[in-house]
Amino acid sequence: MSARDRILDTLEAILISEGERAATLDAVAARAEVSKGGLLYHFPNREALIGGLVGRARNYAAAYRDELRSSPDGPTLAYIRTSAETNTDFDRTLIALGRLGGDQHPEAASALRAAQQDWVDLVREEIGDEATARAIVLMGDGLYYNAMFQDAPPRDVDGLLRVVEVLRASVSRG
């Protein structure tokens, strides 16, 4: 793993476990086991470090969008199937971004909104209806939220996939 990735992983871990105030350049450098000069080589200031995390989130979001788009079952079913996945690299990055104050870091809030809008857009392109697409994305959000607090995978994914099929059919008949 590169020093840059180790620094970003460390920033994520600190943001998730201790919050933004603890994520100082000194703390990140120490826990990433790089010198402060090494950290500053990759990220010349705290804003650049946060920007690196935002860039990472945007890259993960683009990869996930491509994964959904190329799914043989289509993006909608793939989105629901993958919504309950937690503790992935993308998941940790999104949680870390969420720990940053949106008022102080609008670029972080913008990256989170853009990712969710990508999901809505993909589902809408397939389904053909904005309100139904938003409802399906919110269904995925609910799966994710519940998965965060359970030790086992959600039991109701197959049932929700059937609901999505019903929604899909009702929109196409609409």
C-alpha cells in the first residue's frame, strides 16, 4: 500500500472513531507511521488532505456506478443487492466524509450528494420514473442503515427485490 493510501486510510479511521477535531495533521501522520514532512509531501495542508478523501470518494462512486451499470440484472437490482454491504472501502470513505461538517467542508457534502444522485439517475434511466427511482434508492438506504446495526446480513433482500420488480412493472404499464 502506498504512503498516500495509508495516510487516507488513517484519516478515515480517525474521522470514524474520533471525529473531525481529532484528525489533525500531526495525528494522521503519527498513526499512518509517516513523518509530518511525508504527509505534507502528499497533502500540503489539511484542506488538501480532506480533498484527497473527497477525491477517493468520487473515485469509489464512479467505480460503483460502473459496476451497477454493467450488472447483467441491471443497475436497479444490483443497487438493492449491494445496498446492505458494509465495511467496504467505499463504505468507510462515505462514513468518514459524513463525519466532516458539511458547512465547513461543502466539497465533502457535495461528493455525498453526487453519489446518491448518481444512484437515483441510474435507477431512473432503467425504470423511467423519478419518484419510483427515489423510492428504490431510499429502500437501499434503509437496507444499508439496518445492516449497520445487525450482525447478520438482512433477511429481506429477496423480498425487496420482488417489490422492485412490481414497481418496475407498474411503471412500465403506467
